[in-house]
Amino acid sequence: MKTSKKIFSLILFALIGLVSVSCSEDDESTYLYAGEGDYIYGFQEPSTRFSYFEDLGTITRDIPVIFLGGNDGSTPANGVVITYEINEALSTAVEGNEFDFLDTSGSFTIPAGGLFTNFQLAVNTGNFSPTEATTLVIDLMQTSTAGTTVSDLNRTVTVSFIGCQSELDSSSYGVVVTRDDNSVYNHGTETLFSPSVNTFVTTTTGLWPAGDYTATQGFTFVDVCGVLTVEPQGLFEGAYSNQVYTENPGSVDASGNFTITYAVTFDGEPTYYTAVYTKL
């Protein structure tokens, strides 16, 4: 009975999600053009990963910083200088080892009328740890021009340097999932799909059998040195607005089996599923 109620809730929530919009004070200041207020800037994404498993020398990588809106929606007539700092308390990567700044001035400029610029790092691919990921956390501090500011929501980016290649592969796995009310479903044999390095897509999510709703009912997760995370995503690879995510990372054992617990939201509230993948 609980399963049928959840399925109905899933469908209803998904339909409502197509027309609903969430809003916060920061959203309003960032995206609504009221003809007044500050022009707002920030990182395009909160995190990015650079994965290299051999020494390819030093490679320049871009991290986009974008104009988020504000004022009347137009861009400032003058260039905007934005200062930044390394968040030392949260960073484990070391300048001069995994990375270097191309510009060491501590600032960069979005040109007049520009919608974005690329914050650039020199990535030293031969200096990545082969056993654990390291991270660089960068905070945007302030802008130089009156009438401009940095978005609180988009102020920080976390850059992961990954030198350990996932030991998971496209082998077949026996998959058993347990919901937080102890309901269990044995999905039988499944195969992982890997669209890119250290990234995998499952066949199913939760207790729903493959093919019950859409052709793609899996979720995407990332393996960073044996630590498995599901970054927030729509249910069934975005087919529904219910969110799927991990609060605590999953893990891989010495035999290549892995376990991952993830949440699926219903009416905004999480239900937790623990999936055990046993390599066959």
C-alpha cells in the first residue's frame, strides 16, 4: 500500500513541479530585473572536477564566472573587477603542486558589457594524488565597481583534482534495494553505464522495476577514489522533478561491490533507499 501511495505521489509531484517555481530572497535579488539594485556576479557552477591519470604536463582549465542579472537586466558599461581568495580552511590542494594561478594578482575582470569571463587555473596533471582526491575552494570576495556585487549563492566554487581512476566497470551486478521502511526489492542483474571517466549511470532507482515509467529509470553517481556521491538530480534522469541525492557518500569494497544510500524526495520530504550492488 505504501508503494502505491508513493508512486501516486511521485506522479502528482512531478506534474506540479512542471508549473511550480521556488523562490528565495537571494533568488529575487539575483534573477529579477526591477530596474534597480546591484548587478550580480558569481560562479556558474558550485563545483567542478579535473581528472587526470597520467602526467600530461600543465593544462589550462577554465571555471566560468557569469553575470547573473540585477538592475534592469542590462550589463554595466564599465569592466567589473572581482577579487578572490583561497578558502584555506576548506582546501586540501596546494598552490604550486596540483595547480597554479595564471594571474597571481588576486583578481580578474569581466569586460564592459560582458556576460561572463573564465577564471583560469594552470592544472599540473603530474602532481595529482593516485589514492585520494584533493580540493581547492575559491571564494569570490568583492567587486570593484559601485552598483555591482557577488551573489551569496554563487560566491564559492570547489575544484576537485582526481588522480585515482575508478575501479568500477561495466560488469554485471546483482542489485538489491531496501527502502527506509524496510521494504525490499531485488532488481536482479543490472549493468552500469559509464558516460565519462569516474561517472556512472545505474539502470534503476528505488524499488521501481526497470521499464515501469520510462526507458531510463537510473541515476547518475560519481566515484572519486572509492567515495560515491549522487549530486542532486531529477528522478529518472530528470524525467520527474523529485530530487535524488546523497547526504553521505557510498563506498566500494575490495571485491568491487558497492553500497550507496540516496534520498528521493516526495512533496519535498526525503525517503531513503540503500542499494547494494554485488559484482557477478
